[in-house]
Amino acid sequence: MILSRTRTGSTMLLSLLNSHPNVYAEGEIFRALNGRNYKDILTKVYTKLPSYIKAKGFKIFYFDPIDDDSNNIWGDLISMEDLWVIHLKRRNILRTILSRKIAGTQGVWAVWSAKEQNSDKDKAVSFTKEELEQSFINTRDAEEKGNKDFNKHTLLTVYYEDLVTNTEDEFRKIFDFLGVECVLPKTNSRKQNSESLTYLIKNYDELKLAFTGTKWQDFFDV
């Protein structure tokens, strides 16, 4: 199971995992249940698989399903002793929140080719201090809850920044964790919003000053 929040590179991670001939990772299958029983979905995920599939999984975000507040699915996942968890995080939470806002504004959630990338498009957004601070807190709380909930499981923490800068070494660890042969991963997924924070955040200077001296100040380093 890939545990994460939005805009941490989970689509890229799935694509890289699925380039391995012995791995099959589904997307966010619990995003919305739409009246379905989550137990049926979970059972279907782990039904009998072709013999060449050695690791099968899916991704789930901290606040899934968005249309079910019972949290029953989380109780079942936590009770699955043989569930192996890849906890995907992003060190710079500001970049996560920024990516989420730009994606929502532009309506572009993933880029798969150079043609889809448009560096001339005005993507800059702004935030209030309160908006950012609450998002920092919510994300960090969700990360810590994920660690606590699955602390008795076999768990590997992976950071987006490491996947981007050191892909091969990171996947050696991931494939070793999954117990499959190390194969050079491939993906067509493209990095989005690589521009500087000063370019992407309209009121960057104001926010950097507001967070100076707080535990979040390092997020504003450029």
C-alpha cells in the first residue's frame, strides 16, 4: 500500500513501480466509494493474480474515502498484518501545497509529455499566512498519524525529493523492500512546477517574512 497525500509524486511513483514486470500498483481506488462496499474493493485488489506478479498494491491518501466518514476502511487496513506500507512524503510541504493549488487552478493534475508542459503559462498563486499554516499543520499531523497507525507493519518511508534526484538508488531500496529483482524503473511522468518559489508564489516575500522564526521557515528556502 502506498500511503500519502495529494501532490507528493504518487502518480510518478505508481508509474515507476508499474514499469517493473513483477509489480502491479493500482491508483487511488478508495478515493470515493460511490455507495460501494470498501471490503469488496479490497478483496478484489488482492484476489488471485498471475504468477509473475510478486507485489500487488494500491495508493490511498490520508483522507480517503472522501464520501465516507466512518473510517472503517482504515481499521481494516491497520488490522492487516501482512500489509506492507510505502509511506510517501515530501520534505518541503510548501511545495506540496503549492502544487495542489496550481493544479486546482490550472486543472492540470499530471503531465506525461514535453508538449503538455507550458512554461509560458502564468501559474503564480498567492496564499494567506493562515491558509498555509493550517495546511502545514494538517499535513504534518496526517503524516504522524500514518506513522503511528502502521508502526507495527513493515513500513518504508520514501521522500519525493529523493525519487527525483536519486531515482535508481531509491528504487533499489523499494524493490528490495518489495522482495523483487531490481530493474531500472521507467516513467513518462513529467515533473511539474519546477520554477522557483519566488516565481510561483505572488506574495512570497510577505510569507517568507511571516514564517521566519517558526518551525516552517525552512520551507521558504530557494
